[in-house]
Amino acid sequence: MPRGPQNLIFDADDTLWECTVLFERAIETFVDYVDHPTLSRAEVRAALTEVERENTAAHGYGARVFERSLGDCLARLRPGRPVDAADRAFLGRLCAALVEGELVLLEGALETLHTLRRRHRLYLLTKGDPEYQRAKIAASGMEPLFAGVGIVREKDPAAYESFGRDHGLDPGATWMIGNSVRSDILPALEAGMGAVLVPHPATWVLEHAEPPAGHARFREVDPIGRLVEIF
């Protein structure tokens, strides 16, 4: 068990508030719209996943990139039929709902932050479109609980090292807490920090990875409220 005050860095999407389930609903609507004559729903979704993999690597994350991926996928699935104004209007409405919809905090997240803040220093580190992420952070009402907030294009070891330097954090007393093994756990451990996985059943497929086996500074808790048993 960690001893003394710790630096606890929280992920945002699908750790503190819902995210992927909203995109999943949009994808289901998109698949309905495609109404492909030969491909199954699973095959259409697989095609979209591949487009998302390419576009997130090139352009980052967020609703704007997601809208681009939907348009690119539609073009691939309908060769010889360009994406027209009606298609773009539909995709625009679909993705606007992601930005304009109500933010839903995950059960127990706010209460857990308040409890941990009495004993430790809390930080927030998220990735994605800065404007979109800042709006969600503001809507959450959680920002005053954090000693520092970071929004990065990608969560790799360099991002964690940079965030730690910027805030004067000792890696030996710092933990990353999030739902993604790929973005929250593995790179934080590589940067010398500890890491706690808080699983979410709807974690995005592109965030999946095998959790580390036998690492001394890796923990897993479910639900998020059980963090108070560690810290």
C-alpha cells in the first residue's frame, strides 16, 4: 500500500464520465443509415474501426475526427457514390449530439475524488480535441478538485514524463488512474509511475491491450469507489 500523500492523476473519459457509450449509440445509428446491401452490421463496424485506427493516428481524437471517420467509412462502403450534402448533414447532426449532449458522471466518481482529495493531490490528464475536452471538464464541475489539468494529443510515456515535470511530481509517489490499459496503464508504468486500472465495460476497442502481469506498481479496482481502499 502506498504510504504518505500521493499524486493521483485521473483519466477523464470512461473513468470519471461516460464517453464510449455515446459514440457506440452514434455508431449504431450510422450502421442503420449505411444499410449496406451485402455486409453485416459487424462487418460495417469493423470497416469503421479500421478507418478510426487510421484517422486517430493521423488526426487525433474527438468528435470532429469521429465525424471525419464516419464520412471516410461511408465513402469506402459505397464506392462510386460520393458522400453528398445530405450525407454530411446527417453526419454533422449525429456528431453534434455528442458535443451538445448532457455530460453523465460515472457513479461514485465525484464522491471518490472528494474523499481522496483530503489525503492526496489530484490531477487530470486526458487526450483529445482541446476545445471538446475543456468543455467536458467545465461541464463536469470537477476542475476545482484538481491541482493541475493536462490535455494531450496522445498518452504515451513522453506525455506522462512531461506532465510530471511540469507539475513537479515524483514518479515514485505518482499514480495514473484510468480505464484504458493502452493509454492509462502501460505508458504510465513505462514512465516510472504507478497505475490503477478502473475497468469500464464500454472501453473503446482501440484502447484494448493486455494488462501487465506481476508489475509491483499495478493495481486494479472496480468500482472506482474502491480507490479509497488503496489510497
